[in-house]
Amino acid sequence: MSNTKHSEWLSLKDVQQLVGIGRTKTYELVTTGELPAVRVGRCIRVNRQELDEWLRAQRYADWTGHDVL
């Protein structure tokens, strides 16, 4: 396998724990399409690389445009 991180698929429970958000918010982000996810049967999975990219896009910047985190 080339890079495990690129092919790692997370459950929504994994996403909740990694990001520190609740079940309802996680499902809301997925159902609105804000957080990219795929459905495999009854399971919803989020690609780890796409989650990392989504998190980077959510970075909070102060009014000067500089990252504050």
C-alpha cells in the first residue's frame, strides 16, 4: 500500500473523537455536504486526508488574516 493515511477511512464516531464534536453536529456536517463522506451500505465513512484538508480550511484567522491557532 502506498500511503496508509491516504486510504484510511474513519467512522463518524472516529471523526467525533478526533475533532471533539458531538454526534448531531457530525451528522449535520455530513448530511449538508460540508464534510465530504461516503456511504458504504449502512455505514458512513470519511477519508482521513479529506478530513485533514477540511479542518485546515476551517482554520480561524483574526481580522489581520493571521492564524490564531
